[in-house]
Amino acid sequence: MIDKILKTARRLADGDAAGVPDRAEQKANYRELLDQVDDYFNPGRSKSLCKKCRAPLVWAETPAGRKAPLDAVAICGIDANGEVHTIHLNHFSTCPDADAVRAEKKAAGDVAKDVKAEAADE
């Protein structure tokens, strides 16, 4: 995988034969490089954007088996033993629009409860 990343980085740096990279090709190579690096450091994680704030997300599964949105940007830290730890914060703790998402989910849940209640009454 590292070889693939380095090959893309070299292609990005080299450009065309005249030494002047084509802008569209440069952007495509840069995007490919970022995707490869992301796949290397976050294998198997799907990429998406928050529907409200458009922040990049990665998804994880909770111990209960539910999907949890995490911020794609990881936070790195070093503990007292000198070990490096990387974490992704739950996006609901950082999203500026989290309250709106919660309100929409609550409203959708209330509607579903009403429909079930009406069906039970019939």
C-alpha cells in the first residue's frame, strides 16, 4: 500500500513532461493520494459527510451493534508511558447542528409512535 501512495505522490509532483503539471490532473492525483492515505490509516471505514454541517465522517459500530458517526479528523495524544493514541470523536459531540438532528429524530419517532397507536386502536 505504501508503494501505491508513493507512486501517486511522485505522479503528483512530476506533472507533465515539461515539468508544469496540468491543473486538473494535479487535482485528480492529489485527491487519489488523499484517498489512498485515508484508506491506509482508516482501513474499511466508509466515508461520508454530515447532512447538516457537511463535515467529513467515518463510521464505527458500537458494542450494541449500532452505527455511530465519528469525526473523520482524528485526535492524537501521548499517554504517560509515551504511547501514541489516536481517537475519533463522536460527531454528535462536535456537530454545531446536533440539536437539530436530535429534534428531527425525536419528531420522526413521535410520528412513528402515533401511527403504531392508531394501528393498534383499529
